[in-house]
Amino acid sequence: MLSHHDRQELEKIERWFELTEPALAARLRAGKPARPPLLRLAVLLSLDITAGLLMLLGLTLNSPALLLTGMIAVTTAVIVHLSRFGRD
């Protein structure tokens, strides 16, 4: 629970945001997350598909090199998904 002083300070910050950045204040008030940029989505999808295909090819062709490359690609895809790649 916030004290009276803390609530007043938060209200000041809210008013400051509404005056200086009305678009940001509206977006924060709506609570809707921004859509990911199209380039980020394309990179992530291509990385996922490439990693999956490399793993599948490595398993079907019984090729340790392809399987290892696929594992590295999957690891990279997981890291990229969990990182803040391409986000503002």
C-alpha cells in the first residue's frame, strides 16, 4: 500500500507524462503491448525454420556435422527469442 505522499508523486508523474508524451500516456493507459516490427518477426521465423530444418536434415542423413550445426542454430534461436533483439 502506498503512502499519501507516494500517491501524490505518482499523480505528478502521470500528469507530466500526459503533458509531455500524450501518445505514450495513452498507450500505457490502454495496456496493449506494441506489435513486434516486421523485420524482427521475419528474422526470428527464418532462424527458427533454418534451425529446425538443419536438425531434421542432420537426423535423417545421419550427419553429425549437420546435427551439430542444427543444435547450434537452435541454441542461437533460443537466445535470440529470450533476448531483447530488435525491441525498442
